[in-house]
Amino acid sequence: MTPQRFERLMRDCEFDQGARSELQDYLLANDVSLPRYVVARVDVMLAPVNRLPSQILVRVFELVAEDDPPYRSFPSKHTSHRPLHRSLGWLRITHVQGRWRYLCMNTPELWSFHIGRIPEATNFFLEWSGHSTLLDIHIESGNPLARYSDFDAIVSGHFIERLRDFVWYSPKPSSVRLFAAALWSSSKPLVGLHSLLLEYEGLRELDLFHQDPRYTPFTAPNATYMGFTRCFIPFTGPRVTHLDLNGVVISCIRLLDVLRGCPLLEFLDLMACIYTGDFTGCSITYLNKLQNINLTGFSDERSPSSVYKGIIEHLVMPTTASLHIDVNDEPGDSEEFDYIVPLVRSVWREDPPTGLKIVEFGRARHRCFELYTGVRSEPKNTHYEHPYENFAQACKRARFHVASSKDLSRALLKKLPICTELAGIVYLSVDMAEFDLIGWTWMFLVLPNLQTLQSLCRKGSGADDSDDSAKTGNDAYRVPDIFTALASPVASATTSSRPSKPSATLPCLACLWLAKSATHWYEIDEHDLLKKLVSIVKTRAQLLAPTLWNIKLDVVGEPGEEDDCYQDAQALSGLVENVAWDTSQA
């Protein structure tokens, strides 16, 4: 190797394995003494990390770029915190050595990941991204590029067909119109587009939804995610797996057309949308890959309750799909529960649920009804450590929210034609104070084959919640209506002219579990509770109901001989096969 060749290698950032071997042989053969800075440079050139092929190094840099993107929090009227900054992770590691820096500076894909994240560097990033590389453009809320520049016109005019991941929070309706026009006027399908999230941050304007039938939906054959908020641009996405529509005005016909164009859809979120028209003439849409559907509607969205029934009726989804529906924000509507009928029938097509859990929802006095498949009713099992242990091992099939659980129980019994399906429920978990006496009676009639009744005692259970002067503790305790309902006779069905004999509610009940609420509960009058349980068991025996096999009392410790309720405890143990007491109070 000549000295000139040696100097040229020292200046190069990129060299092959042959050049490294040549350099090493030269140093060994000549035993030359070099300045310290040259020795350091040679050590870097001969280091094992420099033996990695350029393709592997570039891929490592791409992974770093994806995992550690630049981030800036832009101030807005909703936030008062100072903007946060994060530098480019892949750019920091280029300072390790010149070869890495050379590779990064000459790899357009690295610069294309973060267009718009650093507004003042956007032009620089676009320049180094080349002329054909797919672009990730992210304009978050508050980004000045969305409000104070013509960057929207640049993107819509020059980069639409190069988009890969596109996120744009727009305070201007003109930006949405520009993007819509550009997407529709594209001469070919957007094969590079992987995801699109477009949100209009202003008030909802109907002309941002482009329902004009003259426009043909744009095609994104490789996109997997599409999201629109308060604006909408019709599209076809044969590989879309997640669709999110929030605050969108859309006709029922257009909605089904969009869903039909996404046959591989797995996750569907429809929140606070306004649905226009009806489903007249609409055919069934098959979503054979759907895993989860979320329908959320509010009373001020002006969509009738019947539209949610129509959506569910026109979708055929796998029996394993989970349905989460929260559209009951206007109690008293004659159709407020009609959507539950197609929901239940869809869930019951295969592997029907066996468990029902009723829990308190975040909004005041709203309740969440959850249906589970795989909940086993095991009356003889006394070893559950947590009230929801059985549900944790099951599969949640559906969830819907209601404003009044009592109104729903009345509708289930007297209006909704799904009593046959609900008769398969064998396990119910519910708050002790969920219903009044009439509500409990209706609910028990709807669930005639119930085997396990789990009632959660919490603060307010057994006390009159409507009385502001009520106090927690024994002074406020009264017998909950659930116990009265369990001991109340109901008329048996008969086809003869003779009067029917009264029978017990829940004729298949084998286990009564009084559990502590996971959040809060209060001490109850153990003496009165045990006395009432003895009365319930005796009354049900008089009504020819099968004897309860197990009463699990997580709220009462086993009384000692010196306790006032000892005799009632002994009487209860003699009437029931097994009584499990709270061992923590022993």
C-alpha cells in the first residue's frame, strides 16, 4: 500500500472489508509509528462494529428513529405547561464516528420519518428526504404549520401520493377541503399510505363531510388505520384493520358502504356521530375479522336510538367479537333499549354468554351491563378469593350502558323479545342496592335459570340512599329489597283454568354470595342479616324451591357462642348444605 492510498483510506467514510484487511496488513508489515490522532482513527476503522454491512447499520438507525422520534408539545389554550422537546435519537448516535454520520446523512428514509414534528426544520427534512421516499407527516394540535403557514397547500399539491403515515390536526376548514380535493384527484391508488388521522379542531361543519355522490372514494390499498374527527373523506381500504370515526356526520348508507370497503376490519370505533337517512335498501355487511366494535352516542347528537339497532342488524361479525355500546343518554325514549335485541341475538349465535355483571359506570346513576362467556356456576366452590375472579377468567362478549337499570329490567320482561336468550344466564353479579323490590322481581323473572347470585355490599347497600339524613352503620341499616324479592312468591305459568300455585323466584338458585365491594362497604347488622337469611331459606322451602347448597358470607364472620346472632347462625347452617363465613373476621 502506498502512502497516498493510506491517506485516501483515512479520509473515506465508507470502505469495504478488503480495504480494512489491506490497511491492517500495511500496518503490520511496515511497523510504522503514527501520530496519536491517526492511531485513534485507525482503531475506529478496524473496530468490529465497523465490519457491519451498511444495510444492517441503516436498519438499526431506522429502528432508533421509529422508537425515539422528536417530540414537541405545542402550547394551546387547553394547556399551560411549558413546551417539551426531545431531540432526534438516530441523529445523536451519528456522532459516534464519521461512517455512521455519513450513512445517516445520505439515507433519505431517516429524514422522512418526522416531517413537521420540528416546524422550523421542516424544509430541511423535506430536502434531505429526496424526491421519491415515502413521508411521515405529523402535524399535532397547536403546531404552527397548521395555522400560520401554507404547508397544507404544499402537502396537498406535491406530497399526497408520497404519504405513508399522515396525521393532521387542523384548526382551519380550508385545510380539510384541500386534502379532500387532493385525495380525490389522485390519478392512482395511494399504495404507500399506511395510516391517516385527520381531525378538524373547530365546530362541526356539514360541508366538511363531502357526501356529494359525484366524488368517488379514494383508494388506499395498503392502509391499516383510518381516523376522522369532525370531518370525513370517503375512502376504500381493503386492508384497513382499525377505523375510528369521531363526531362525523355520515349517512347510514355511506357508513355501510365504507365498512363494506374494509373487509378486514378488526376494530371499529364510532363516537358521537350524526347518522342521517335510514337503512332502507341497505344490504348486510360482513366483517368476518371484526374483534371489537364501540358505539357511543349522546342525546345532543340528534341521532335516533333506532339507528344503533340498524347498525347492529346490518353487520355480520364473528361470534368472538366484543360489542361495547353506550348510546343511552336520553332515558324515557320508547326505543332506547331496542338496540339490545340485535346485540343479544348476535352474541347468542354461538357459545352464548352464561354470566351477567352489572356495575356502576362513571356517569352518575348510570349502569354498565356486561355479558360473559365461560363464567362457570359452581355453587359448591367456596374458594374464590375475589368477587370478580370468575369473570376475570371468562370472555367479555358485550357491554352496554343504561341510565336506569330498573327501566331496563321492565323492558326485558315486558317488551324486548329476548327472554329465551337471557334464560341461559346462570351467574349474576350485582350490587345489593341496584334495584328496588319491583326491579328485583322483574330481573329474577328474566333470569329463571340463575344458579349463582353474587350480591355486592357497598356503602349505601341496605340504607335509604335518597334520605339525606341516613347514616352509615347499624343505625341506617334496613333489610335490602333483594332479600324480600328472594322470598316473594310468583305465580306459576299454567294452561288450565285453575288458579296457579305460587312458586319461588329463581327456582334453580343454588348459591347466594354476599361479597364486599371492591371500592367501599360498611358494617351491617349481622344479627338482622342472619335472621333474614334464615327466613328466606324457610320461605323458599315452603314454596317448594330446591334448598340452597351454599351461602357464602364475605361480610359476616362466624359468630361465637357468646354472640347474639349465634343461634341464627346455627339455624342457617342447619338449613343450608354449606355456609362459608368471612375468615378475616375470625
